[in-house]
Amino acid sequence: MFDGTHTYEYADMRKGFHPDWNSYIFNYKRGEVKSFLISSARFWCDQFHADGLRVDAVSSMLRLDYSRKEGEWEPNEFGGNGNLEAIAFIKDLNETLYRDFPSIQTIAEESTDWPGVSRPTFGDGLGFGMKWMMGWMHDTLDYFEMDPFFRQFHQDKFSFSMMYFYDENFMLPLSHDEVVHGKSPMLYKMPGDEWQKFANLRLLYTYMFTHPGGKLLFMGNEFGATNEWNYKSELQWELLEFAAHGGMKHCVQQLNELYRSVPALYEKQFEPGGFEWVDLDHRSEGVVVFKRKGRKIKDEVLVILNMTPVARHHWQITTQTRKTKWTELFNSDSREYWGTGDVFNPAVACEVIDKKENRRRLEVHLPPLGGIVLG
């Protein structure tokens, strides 16, 4: 409204005003507006070398009826609820950014079933590199916030993410949104005493780093901040003086190293062949087992999560595999992470039970509220 006209926003307030945020909506049809927005995005990648951009609230851009009742919005020229100009802008934005900065990621914060958000524009997608996996975040936090005894009754919530994972290229977000506005820091979302809170959080991060998809862990989460994030103050670096928080930071460092160094955790993370449920049949014991696979058979890994504070010795797992030798690559209960360090696997017994079908039985020890990765 600089000169009395609608310069940047739609003149029709059915398209130009956002009722949820009391703000105007860009007129994506105007070349000047598109140029301003795309130039802004390029600026961050070009001048500041940002390696990724998250586009917030993509649903509200795509849908003319977003947060609007019947009669408060006008269908597009084809009678649908899509904002055709916004869709064209998003495609143009992604094509430009990936043309000029092919190593970056653009990420859509979009939580509806809009198709092809992270598919290329030449395949009629919107062209984002990844999409926020909001369902995974909500289900995972709901599950881990429960008392471990009750998790046995909600395992389906835990495993549901793989039912729709291959619809998009998903990123697993534990972002700023989860640690602001009274939602509590990650550490205090976890149940139990101090030791159990840290153990649960290390277990959650183990699950996150071994689950298919990109990872996003907001600053402060990596060492177990005890305050919500506050943009007016620095992070609680002084907590690293305490063994529990220093151990948490070291655990996340090792998970990052595991993610980078184990091909099975990244090579086929968006392909159905990269993941396999091995055991979901021990709800009452709270043990969940899945397999991650790379391009080579020798690279496959087993992830075993014990969701209860009960250590389980001589636990047997049967799986189809050609690997005859297994080694413990990671244990979230390690002493260096402020775990007990009492339950680990210096050797993993592996017995052939069906040579023709390559079925083998492994025997392992499972730490309390702990996750192990075998490779």
C-alpha cells in the first residue's frame, strides 16, 4: 500500500490476506514480486552460502481455501482450490535455485497430502528437494513422551511412518517449533528420572538417525538443553560442564559419524529397498528391530531398539541375511554417552537356521532404554 495501491499483495483480500497470521499474501502473479522473492532466496545461497532453505507454511501458499470457510474464497479458473500463480512461483523458485546452486536443499514445511511436493518439476512436482515429515515428528514425540510401560499399547503409532514414507523425500524435523511456546525442551519431554530422561533422548536420537530420511536437529537439542529456545539469549553452553550433557553431545556426534560412514544409512534412504521391518512382534517387551540396506549386501545393518528400562540379555533375533559376522557399531548406553555401559556386545553369536533361505539367528544383549546398531 506504498502509493495507495496493492503493490506486493493481491488486491482481492480473499487471496491477499492471511486470517491466521493477520498478514498480507504476496501476489505471485506479478513479475516484480516473483523477482524480489527469488532474488532474496538466491542472495542467501550466493552471499551467505546457505546450504538449504526451508519454505514455511507451503500449504497456505498452495490452497486458496486455506483457513477459509465456504464463500470466503474463489476457485481458480479450473474450479479447483489451488493457487495457480503460487504453484508456478514455487516451481520457478526451485528450478532457479537448483540450477544455480545444485548442492543445496530446498525443504517444504507442508503437512497435507498435496502430491509431488518433493518431486521434480519435469515430473509435475513442485520441485522441492525434501518435505518436512510432520507426521513422523508428532507420532515419535507422542510415543517417547509416554511412560515406557504404555508404549506396548501404542507401537502402531511408532511404526506408522513407513506406511507413507515413500510418498515424498522426507526430512525428519526436531526443529525450533518443538522447543518453544511452552512445549518444553526435548530433554523434559522424556519420562522418568534424570538418568531415564537422558537415556530416552539418546534412544530417540538413535531411532531418528537410523530411520530413513534427512535429519534436522535444532541447536541445543544435541546436548540436552534444559530451557526452551530463546532467540534473545545464547545457548546453554555451560551445561557441557556436566557429564550427562557432554555425553549427550558426544552421542549425537557419534550418530552423525555413523550416518556419514555407514552406506546403508544413506545410500537408499528414499527407496523401498533400503528399509525392512525385522521384528514388530514383541510389543510387551518393547523391542523393535529393523534393517537398513545399502547397495552392497555386506553393508546392511540391524537396528535394535529397547523401549523399556529393562535390560534384556541373550535376546534372539531371526532375520534373512547372507552376512555371517556381525559387530556392534553403536550402543546408545555407552559410558561415554553417560549410559550405564553395562550391557554391550563384544561378540554377536550368529547361527544358521535355514541355509537355503539364508535365515540366521542372532543373539544379543539389549541395554535398558537403549538402541544398538549391528553391522
